[in-house]
Amino acid sequence: MRDDQPHEEAPPVAAIEWSLEIGSDADIVMARTRVRQLATGLKFSPGEIAIVATAVSELARNLVAYATDGRIVLRPVQNGTRRGLVVVAEDRGPGIADLPMAIRDGFSTAGGLGLGLPGVQRLMDEFEIESEVGRGTRVTARKWIP
């Protein structure tokens, strides 16, 4: 682009919210890319960016494996002087019958290592999960800039 041509300003990071439908491995990659972009714009450290990307990858992988109509929502969050990132993974899947069991290390209904949800809980600063059998699940996780 030449300097004398008009160009559109990128929106400020605080104005960005991404909602991504997750249904395939390619969507998982896109979610990781988007969260890295957002976390970089928010000035997370490279280590914190890797942590958030890992959490988003685990949540997106669960959507592909267990859910229907799943999506990841990424948005900046501010609480007083604290700034960070909120990640919401929600679906209209089968739901989770035993939430306490689902967030224990080693529990898996798909034969995996059972580290997905417990791992996300450890990686993020705040973690909430709601689920109703037959209706779906919503995970909300926040990471604050240290």
C-alpha cells in the first residue's frame, strides 16, 4: 500500500471479540491462531500466550470430540486496573453428567489421558463450568496479565 492511499485503521484490541464455530481440526488451529493474535495485542508475555493457546486448543478439541454446534468466544476483559482475556467454549452437545468427575485428572470418556478440562483449569486464572445433560456445556476461563 502506498502512503498516499487511504487505509482503514485496525480496531483497538479492546474492541475485538472473536466467535469461532468449532467443528473440525482446522477450526482448532484457527482458534489457536486467533487467541495468539488477541493475547499478543493485549501484551501478554510469550509464555502466557502459549499457556492461553494451549487452553483454547484443549477446549476446542473437546468441542470437536464431544459436541455439536460448538463455538469458542475470545474477548478482552478488564476489571479495574486488571486486564486480561476471557475464553468461552459453549456447545449444544450431550452435556456432562458428572462435573466433579469431569474436572479430575485422569477422567476420560473417550479413552484419552483425561487432562483436558483439568489442564485448562490449572492453566487459566479463573475457570467456571456449567453443563446440563442433553442441553450442552459452557466453560468460561479467564487469564489476567501478570
